[in-house]
Amino acid sequence: MNIKQSTVLKAMSYILIPIFGAIIVLTTIYSIYVAEFEKENKEGTFYQTERFADMYKSNLYNIIGLVEERKGTFDKVDVQENIYYGRYYDYNYHGMLKYIVLNTKTNTAYTNITVTENTNTIEKLKQNVKNENNQYLCYKPNPEKVETNIPNEELQNLNYVYLKNALPDNSTYEIYTYINPNRDAALGTVLEEIVFEISKKFDWIPVAIMPVLIIAIFAMAIYLCFAIGHVKGHEGIYLNRFEKWPIELTGIISFTVFVCGLAPTTGISFVNMTSDMQIMALFSFILIFAIIAYIALAVFATIVIKKLKTGTLINSSFTYKIIKKIISGVKKLWHNTFDNVDLNAKIIIAFIGLILLSIILISTGGLGVLIVLALWSYVLYLLQKKANEFRLVKNTTKEIYEGDVDNRIDEEKINGELKELSKYINDISGGFSNAIEQNLKSERLKTELITNVSHDIKTPLTSIINYVDLLKQENIENEKANEYLQILDAKSQRLKKLIEDLIEASKVSSGNIKLNIEKIDVVELTKQAIGEFEDKFKQKGLEIITTMPENEVTIEADSRYMYRVVDNIYSNIAKYALDNSRVYIDIKVDGKQVLISFKNISKEKLNISIDELMERFVRGDKSRTTEGSGLGLSISKSLTELQNGKFDVQVDGDLLHVEVVFTC
């Protein structure tokens, strides 16, 4: 079973926490006692300690004072002897000592010793005090003398100075006392003796017990924090009907129970109680109050923890609901008043209102100044919040501008005018994203169509070319048939070249080619390409003027595809350059960049834009009478960019300038 749902463990934790806490408190008091009387605890018996001497002297002092103050309440018990017995004092406060207070001037004795045949005279009373079974102390002022069999140095050296303030006539009183053998009547002394003996034998208790108890309390408290709210048969945190009440109401009920725990102590009457009875009564009431207070506190803490776990502590409170309604009302009033007001006007009105309110509050004095400081702090917080909202809108808009069209502004984090702006930006971003997605989809479909159609055409075209080759091997005497065969051969080869270019363009645009990047010498590659096109250039009367470094210039690229880039550019020059003109081919190193430049004059008017010129199937001659597919420059550009280069075309009148840039 899940320990979080264990009712037994929870009940044990609730019960043991206060018990362990009470033990810790008692152990702490005990530790203080041990520390305070550390030296005395090493003495042989409790009666030898300074603490016992203080208790004895305190009782002695109070006996004398009470006898003198209330001697009218003593009953005379013998006609011949002036012996007065105080029944009240047999039970009240002086349970530690049996005593005789003797006025030698009047030969009158006041005592709490029960008068019998053995104690019906003053002398018999004295002899009873000095019984060998008693621990007694007697004092006579003339001469000043203390007689005692109690093994306590401080009592043995007791002098009259301690008692004189309680005696009306310090020369007429003798005092005879002994420790009350009735341990029930002398409960205070007995408890002190027990604590003394325990502290003497078990001074290690605090060190051994307190850490264990503290750890146990923390462990049980942590367990309760995790386990509270988990009930068998219920998923998540379970709240009963009472626990769903607002926290203020449960707090008031818990406080009422707490106060009710104090009620019994307010009616306590200590009249006619002995001191020990008073102690027991007070202890009982404190225990009852502690139990009631703990129950009230535990119930309230349990409810608070459950509400925190369910996130309803604040939301379900009266205070939150009232504040929320006030804020909602203020917002509604603000919107109804200022929604149609210009933003600048809103700022001016708010600023003037803030200044006026601040002046009024400051004029009221100290509390008003504190409110103004709090108000300005809140305004500063709002300004900072608005700045963060603006920064969020700005950064997201920048990311959309830089190409991340799928990015969106989190409208939940923004309020006011900026929230409306955020909606517009998100709508624009969504439009961009949809347009790009549609464009990519269209481009992908177009590429797939070209690829599929090209493959479908290539198969029958291969058959046509093969049959044309077979026909060319036959001895056909008809000149017209041979002429038609030559035309068919030329057109089929041109169509084959177009299909190959289409397939390659499709692969390049989709990135579906494998590159073998290596260091290649562009000077050598360019010269090699010039050599292969030399015949075509001569047929057109083109003069090739080159400016190249004498040493090698290396770039990182795929040699096969780089050659295709240059080959396409030369092919374009051979087809569309003006006859009997010059072609400039330059290679130069600029820092870490290698620039390969091709310039030629077009024989046709270049009355189209550069973007249009770079489109697929666009050719230099509008009549489309020359050979070519219009894919050369487009393929070269795509291949260059796949190899991390740059391909740039510029048109200046009839001058066509192609520049290829790579990093060294």
C-alpha cells in the first residue's frame, strides 16, 4: 500500500510529534537544571546541596511571617499551656516543614504539629522536634545559636540576619523546625529530590535523546507534508466539505477553539488549595490547553497544506475574492472610461492623476508618505513590466523578420495596447508561415513532377536515340531521308541533354546529391575548362582574356561539381556572347576569399532583371532558337551554394558579369 495513504502512519505522526516536542521541552529544562546545579549534583545527597538550603530558608522565612501576620487564626488547644494550633497551615504552603514558633516573652507557642498526649506541652513539643528520627533545625536568639542535625553547611551557619526582617522582636522568638516525614504533604521537596537524583545519574540524557527526537519530529513533519491530502480510494489531493471552506473561515474556527482552550484556566480558584494541589491543578489545565491548542493548530496547518497542494489557498479565500472584485471593477471602470481615449491622452491623464494623488497623500503625514512610496514602487513595477512586454514583442518580431515565421508572441504574458499589437503580429506571422508552406509545397510538387516526367520521357527517348543510331548505320540512298535522320538525331540529343539537365536541376534544388569536399586548384580547373571550350570560342570569334595568379589557388569544394559550375558558365558564354567580342576571366584572392569573375557582352539585349535571368528555363534569346535549356545558370548557382560558396550575377547594359566566391 502507498505509505502516503496510510491512516495509521499519519495518526502516529500527529500523536508522536507533540509528545516528542513535550519531551524535548522537558529535556531542555532538565539540561538547564543540570547546567545550573552542575557543581551541586556532584555532592553526596540532595540535603547537602545549596538548593535544599535555599528551599529550607525560604520556608522558614515564610513560616515566621505568616505566624506573626495570622496568629489570630490559630486555635488554643490547652488551658494550662499557651499552645496554638493552626490547622490551615498544616496543609497550606508549608508542607515541607513541621514547626514551632515560640514567643519566650509570653511563653506562647504556635505550631502545625498535631497536639496529642505526647505533645501537649511546650517542652514535649520541643522534644518531639528534636526526635532522633527527624532532620531538624532549631534557632535561639539568646545566645544566637543554630542547632541542627541536617548535613548542610549553609544551614549549619545560618545567622539571625536572614530572619530578622520577618520578626517583630528579634529577641523574643525561638524557632523549632524539622522536615515533614509525610512525603505527600512535602511533594515539592520530594520532586526536587527526585530530579536531583535523576540528574546525578543520568546527565547524559539530553545528549542522547534530543538529537534523536528532533530528527524524528522533522522526519514525521516532512512525511505529513507529503502525505497530507492523499486518501485511499481517491486520486490526487482529497478535500472534504469543511476543508473547501475559505481559509479565513477555517482560521477563525481554529482560533476560536484555541481561545476556548484558555477558558478553563480563567476560572481557576486556588483558594483552600495546598501549594502542591495548586501545582497539580495548574499543570492539568496547561496540559488540557496544550492539547486543544495543538489540535486546532494541526487541523489548520493540515488544511493550509492541502489547499497549497491543490492551488486553492488564495483562490478560495474571501480576501482574494474581494480584492479580485475590486480590481475587476476598477479595470471595468477604467476601460469604460478610457477605451476610446488616445494612448497619449491616457498617459497624460494617468500621470496627472498620480501627481495629484501623491500630493494629497503626502500632505496627510507619515502614513501618507509610506503609501506614496508604495504607490510609486508599484508604478515603477508596472513600467518595468511594460518594458519587458515591449522587449518580448520586439525580439519575437525580429526573429520573425529574420526568417523564423513559425515564432509566435505569447499573448498571455502581455496586456493592454501591446496585446492587440501582438495579435496582429501573430496573424501576420501565421500568414507568412502559411504562404511559405504553400510555396514550399508547390516547389516540392513541381520538382517531383519534373523528376517523374523526366524519368518517364528518358526511357522512350533512349529507344529513339538507339533506333536513330541503327538507321544511321543503314545505307539509305534517299538524301531527304538522310537529312531527316540528321535532324531527328540532333533534336533527340538536344532533348536528352534537356532531360539530363532537368534531372540534375531537380537533384541540386532538393539537395539530393553527395558532395566529396576536397582542396582543388581553381586556376588549373579554369584553364582546363577554357581548353575544352577553345574550339567553340574560336568559331564565335571570342577573345579570352585571363588574369590569374601564377601559383595555385586552392578552395574546398567538390571538383566534379565545381567543374560543372564553370562548364555551365562557359557554355552560356559560347551560346549567348556577342560574336567577335572579348571575354574576361579573372581569379584573385581577397583576404580569405577567392573571387572567380566572368564578363562577356551579350549578343541579345538583356532587358530582363537579374532575378528573372536566374530563374529556370529562362534563356538569353527570347526567340529560343539557340540550343540550351535555360537551366545552366540556375544549376551553377545551386551547386555553388551547396558547396558553401556565393554565386552572383550582375547586368550592366549588355554586359553580363558572373562572380563566384569561395573561402580559401
